[in-house]
Amino acid sequence: MLSEFTIKYPAINSGTDKTTIKFYEGQADLLELFKKQHSEEKTGESCGASLAERRHIFVTDKTVSSLKSVIPFINSFTNGTSGGDVLLVLEAGEKYKTMESVLKIIKTALDHRLARHDVFVGIGGGVITDVTALAASLFKRGAVVEFVPTTLLAMVDAAVGGKTGCDFENYKNMIGTFYPAKTLYVFPHFLQTLSENEFRSGFAEALKTALLYSPSMYELIKKSGNDILSRKEDVLFTIITECVKAKAAVAESDFTEKNIRMQLNFGHTFGHALETVAGLGKVTHGDAVAWGIGRAACLSSNLKLCTSAYKDEILELLSSFGWETSAVHSSVKNLPDPAQKLIGAMKNDKKNDSSNVRLILQRGIADTVITEVKDGDILKVLSSGK
């Protein structure tokens, strides 16, 4: 194991007062991790049973289950079970981030008579970690949940901080809870298995975190573009750990997103609207967020919060990693009146408390503003390049 640290929260349920995050070198050996570590090294802390006595429901998807390093673990299950443990393989992709998937997880746990002290383990990207945690939070009013994040998006964002969720009526994460995982097992080597689009999608969240909280990581990203795109593991490990620590600090101080945790939605109000209008799954979450960061930078400049030079620097960096920075994203440009459709979707954002849209904007690196913005100001950055 490379390193380990802990995030602490207000306890929501037994076993939800902290998340231990463990980083590992090399390929993941899930058989070793769960069949030996849990039975030989760990004991239960607060749920009345040792981890050796607990059963697990492992939830993954068809993409992850076909990975070379994961196949031996999958093959250890016969007819979906191994000893007292259960395996559920879901379809892959955003279109399956639904309440139907959540209920399928719960039904599988019920069918196999799992108890509240048993462990729900999500092995996959943000879709899998979100729906697994939501199912765990609802199952008998709260079971234990753990993650093995396999994408950059999950490692730096989705699996960290206790948000769960599923999409509903074509809106992102409209159903969800705050329910942190007990343990994260992070194997950065999984990043070598990702497609270029999926890797880039996750990296958008890393860039967002750097812009919000870490001038030093922002400088590292600016000078290490080639190393990042070639997936140099030491650079990625530094970025992942810095992102996790930054998000941990925010989640500890504002777990249920009453104030400063809203900053983590930088780029997301625009981005979620784009995903909704384009059709969920048509644009990757990270590509939508990156486009949203560009729109937020332009709006910040228009409102005289940041300099034009800062806005231009962000747009140039986004372009260097292959993200779209145009006012009208290519996925919606052929729709009638896409700007109005985007504003309509933004008005359903969870952060809003009034008829205006609440946005996260910036004065500069690590200098962030949460403010309400009028439709006319938003429309300007959705219908021109400025």
C-alpha cells in the first residue's frame, strides 16, 4: 500500500462517520483484497459483526468485469455467488444510472438475505459508485458501502465525499442522498485501461479542483500536459492524491453542501444542463464539465469578477486538452434555440433557491464566488464566444 488517510464526517448512520482511503501500487488483485484482507486483517468497529462475518454484494458493470485484472475475481463467483458473497454485473453507461439499477441492487441483496451490517461494494466508475452507494443508503435504512474506483472521475470526485445519486426524467442526479463510503481502495493502475474519452472526462474534475483550491496543482497541470495525456503514473498519483485531499477538506467542513461545498459544482451547472439538453450519455460528464468551466470563466469575465486574461488562459488550457470551448457546444448546436433550452435546464439545478440561477464563478485561481445570475447574463455566454 502506498499511502492512506481518513476523511471524517458527522455520523449519519453506523459506520458513516469516516472514510478511509487507501492507495495501492500495481494491478488490483481483488481476490486478495476482499477474500483475504477482510477475513484475516480487519475486524468490525461499530456494526456488531466482524468483517470476517460480514457478507458482501459486489456491484460492477460489463466493462469493468471484462478487464484483465478483474476477470479472476469475477470467475471466482459461480452463478453469482461465492461463499456468502454475491456478485451483480450491471450494464455500463450513464443511461443505466437510474432508479431501476438502484432497485435491482437492493432486490439482489434482499433475494440473497443480506443484513444491514453487510457490505455493498461498488467496483467501477462514477455511475457504479453512485448507484451502489444510493442502494446501500436505502437498504434497511443503511448498510455499509465501500468502493474500488476504476476511473479517474471516480478516483478524484464521484467516489469521494459521500454524495450518492441517480438520474431521473433526463435530469442529472435528481435523486440522491449523502452517505459516505467506509473505505476506498484506489489502484491508479486502472487508469491505463481507460479509453481516451473516459480518461479525459475524469481529468476535467481534476482540473476543476486545481482551479478551485490548488495553484500548485494548476501549475503542475499546465506544465505536465504531455505526461498527463500519456498517463505517467507518478504525475497522476500526485494529481489524484491532491484532488482527494482537497475534496476531503471541503466535505469535512460542509458535508451536506450548505455553503462552501457548492464550490465543487464549478462548471457543473452549465455542464449538467448540457448533458440534459443533449440527452444523458451523449456527452461525457467530464467533457460537459470542461465546457461548463469555459462558460463560467467567460461569465466571470463579463461580470468583471476576473480579468479577460484569466478567462483566456483557462480557455486556452481547456483547448489544449481537447475540450470544446465554443459558446454553443457541438452536441446541441443543431437544436432549435439551444441557449434557451440550456437556461431552462439550469433552472432545475439543485443549488437554486430563487428564480435566478445560482452559479459558481471565479475572480482567479482559488478565489471563488457563489452568486445568483440573471438569465440575460447567462444567455450572452451561450450565444457568443464571450
